[in-house]
Amino acid sequence: MTGKELGYIRQAHLLGQLSGDGPFTKKCHEELERQTGARRALLTHSCTAALEMSAILAKMKPGDEVVMPSFTFVTTANAFVLRGAVPVFVDIRPDTFNIDETKIEAAITKRTVAIVAVHYAGIACEMDAIMRIARRHNLMVIEDAAQGFRAAYKGKHLGTIGHLGTLSFHETKNVVAGEGGALLVNAAGLVERAEIVREKGTNRSRFFRGQVDKYTWVDIGSSYLPGELIAAFLRAQLEASDRITSGRLKIWNKYHSAFSGRWTPDRIQLPHVPAHCTHNAHMYYLVLPGLKARSGFIEKMRGLGINSVFHYVPLHSSPAGRKFCRAAGGMPVTNRAGTGLVRLPLWLGMRPRDVDSVISGVLSWAKTL
């Protein structure tokens, strides 16, 4: 916690509105719009909810296709599968593990409706190239910036470059609310419908602005609002986001300074941040030579009292991925990340000696390679 969370929760209780879109939700909307520059920010109960809203706003229907990476969380695909669409997986870049923009165009068919750019580890996809492809083919671009709050591409906040962007405030993220997320609406023509979809398909937002004398059911939608206690907690976190990001970057930079130049990428690969990207220190990972090496590394760290974990199982190799999706071409880089990538501890409460212990453990294990 940053120090204000419990006080704000108490205030929310005293104000007497615990359901969504109360005073704290509105403050979070204002703060998100200020920090990101989004045209409209709408708090949701999760990034999953924001992605599901994106699928509705993109008017997904059965048989439509969405180009995305396989190396991502299940929600990125599932949100579109729920609308009957087919995720089409393309491989990722070997340097950032983001979608390989050079492979997107070959995966586009007459059924393609959207491209989903997942900003892995808070490091931006090549958005200029992706937006050019989208314009050529008249496609919507949805940014899955679940890990990307306070990160940027050429000075633009992740989630504000495509037509829609989604953020996560899950407890595993940098800025947290336990569960929580946000939809960033950047295309002016989608703002009003986004409000309707979020409010169960009603024009309730227009009613509260005094634009209509009653609200009613006008479109499809669902209940995507978080309660005010979640928003109160999040407000405190948003206010402290500068301090949170700065603290995480210190840890990330200490890892990177200790490991840079020690190994060739075929032995141990480190994160790569392109010069035009500003990252948020969401995670620090290593890519090891394969599953056997990674399993040995995790076991070695566990013996030292250090929790290191792998990340995504690539969706194209999952049972549901094989059933509902398809791959466009081979996935060698995705498969390598799926078997070799391991994350090191990185959270705001780590003390310098904790970081030193992790570094020592990694260096000790690397001698056995």
C-alpha cells in the first residue's frame, strides 16, 4: 500500500455509495485521462472486462478473425472467442517478444477485423508499423496494455495509440486495485457506445449527464463496473504512480546492470528496450536455453529462498487454443519464450539486500551452464 488506501476506502463508505461510478470512480477516470492522454478512460472490474468490451465495440461476429500473438494471457484471445471470432496467431519478435509486425500482413484475410498488439513486459510493440498495416486494410487496432501502465512508445502512453486500449490493475501489476482494469477509448466515434456497453447496454451515462430524462436498454452490454471500494484503493495507487514506477525502475536497472554483457543471447538472453520506448519496469526476465535449464534454475532459486517463475504457456499449444484459434505460420520464437523465459522477483517492497541475493543466485547458477 502507498499509505492512503484505507483512508480513501473509509471515505467511500461514509459517502454511502459502494456501487460503481461514484466519486472515486470519477476521480480515477480523471486521473487516468490526465496521466495517459486518452480521450476517455472507463474503469472496469478487470482488464478482461475491458478486452470483452473491445470485442463488442469492434462489432465482432462469428467467423471474424483477429490477428494477435500466441505468447499472451488467455484473456487476450478468449475475449474475442466469446463473440464467435477466431484468433489468428503470429510469431513474436526475438528481441522484445512482442508481436512481429513483419508477419501480420501475411495473416490478414477478408475475414480479419482487428489486430491486437500486446505490449509484453511494459515494452511497446512497433506501433507505427502496426497502425500503417491497419490503415491499409481498414482494421481496428486494440492495444492490450495490461502490463503497460506508465510506459510509452515515442512519447505516447501505451493504450492510447490504437483505437482502443486496455489496462490492468490486478495485484500482479505495477499499480494495483486487487482486481481492476480500464478501457481507454481513443477513437471519438466509440466513446458513447463504450459508455453504453459498460452500463449493461443502457444509456445511463447520458441520463446522469442530463441529456435524456430517463435511461433505457439501447444496445448489448454487460456489467463491467468495479465497486467504489476498488476505485478508492486505486485512486491512492494512481496518485503514487510516479513513486511506484521510480522504485520499480531502480530494481530493474540494478538487475540489468549486474547481468549486461555477461552472456551471449544464445546462453542467457536479457530484456531489450528499444531506444524509442519508455518502459515501466513491469518485470525482469531471463531467457534460458530451454525447459531443462529453466526447471533447474527455478529449483536452484527455490533452494536459496528465491521465488522465480515462468510465464505464459503459448496459447497455440493449449487445448482451447487448438480448438478455437489457428496459427498463421510457424512459432519458433514463441515456443522458445514459452520454454525458456523465467521471471525474477520484482516488487516495490524489495530491499537492496533482497535484490543482491537474487543477483548472487543467478550468477552462481550461471556458472553451471
